[in-house]
Amino acid sequence: MWTVKDNYRLGEDIQSKVLAFAFGLSAEIERNLISQRTKEALARKKSEGVVLGRPKGRKNDPRKSKLYGKKNLIKKMLDQGMSINKIAKMCHVDRNTLARFLKNI
């Protein structure tokens, strides 16, 4: 393997293996530093009182669904015999989201 910019050549010789090891080691160190910074930032946000993650109850409460305002329209389309897939496309949601909404109402 050749790098165009720095003209490194990775082959079967010992220098290539040392270079590949050095690249791998630096990538691992960078990955660990990114992980550490992320964990520190999340801990800082948590200590500041910021609630992390998806709000509780959002998934199961039909009033908080993006389909809640379209409830009558969805019922009318179902009564007309439209498929769940077609209704979901018209409402710009996944069919599983629509099925979950229908199950909870």
C-alpha cells in the first residue's frame, strides 16, 4: 500500500510493520481520548442538571406522538380501506410508528 501525500509504502519489510504498528497505536490512543472527552462532557452536563436521553413516556403516550393531530384523518383513511403503508407514507412516518400509534389509541 502506498500513501500519495506522504509517500509511505507499506509492504512486507520490518520498517513497514513498524510504521503500521505506529499508525495503529496512534489511532487507538486517539479513539481513547475521544471516548474520555465524551464521557467527561456527559458527566459535566449531568452535574449541571441537564436530562440526558429520550424523555420518559414519550414513546408510549399517544398525545405526544407526531400523529396525534391526525387521528381523525387516519381513522377516516382506515375506514376507506387504505393500507397502513400508504397512510404512513402520507403522514411521513414509518409504518411501525403508525401501527404503534393505532395500538395505543
